[in-house]
Amino acid sequence: MSEELPDSLIPYDEIVQEALRAVVGRVLGEVERSGGLPGSHHFYITFKTQAPGVDIPKRLVERFPDEMTIVLQNKYWDLKVSDQHFEVSLTFNQVAAHLYIPFAAITAFVDPAVNFALQFQVQTDALPEPHDEAENDGPVITNEDGSNVVSVDFGKKK
């Protein structure tokens, strides 16, 4: 005999996701305050391009209809961070673009310099459409061994 656990009336999964996204906000806020990335730190930030509140150029939404990854390393400017979002300007194929990204739209945050990563589970009913790499003047992760990765996946009973 196995007893099933009752559904929680406390949204633990949402609370944890929100707390982990706050880590991203705090890190980006530190970079904004200090005026740049310390040492060899750099970030890969993956987000849903059509999530509520995301504001990016139409050409990027057309090229990345579901999700894209940006790199904050050498060529970025105008980083601004609030409690709910961040803004940054980058170049894509040598064309400048300003991005407004709510933290709720982020699906992954990686700092390969110290092998640190956060992954956020997003509930979707459809598989994402294939898309090209972002090509925003940054290196590509070629080896990810999974150490120091925090992955949160709370399955919901149906």
C-alpha cells in the first residue's frame, strides 16, 4: 500500500522559481552597480522571446520565435536592472538592439567562468520551433558537465 501525498495548497514551485530568478537579478544588479563584469565572469541568459513583458526588436522575434540566448561579456551597454526585469543593449550581426526582459521570462542563467548555472522549468504544451543561434558577439558553450547546476522541476499532478 502506498499513500499518495495530497496536493499542496502552498505554491512551493512558484516560490522557489521566483527566489532563483531573484539570484539572477541580484547578480545583474551587482554588475550594473560596479560598472562591468568582474574578472572573467560572463553570462549566458536564455529567455522566452514571446513571454509577457518581453520587448525585443521584431527581427529577433521573427528569427527566434520561442527562445533565445544572449551573452553578456564584452559588447553590451546600457545595463539597467529593476526588481522585475533587466534591460540591455547588444549587437546582433553588427546591428544594435535594446532588449527588455522580465525575470519571469528567463529559462536559464549560466556563468561558464565558474561553472555556475540555474535552469528554470517552463510549462509549455507545444515543443519550441527550431531556431538559429543568437550570434550576439559572444562565445559558445561547448562543454557543460553539469556541476554546480541547480535545476528545479516540480511535477504537477493532473
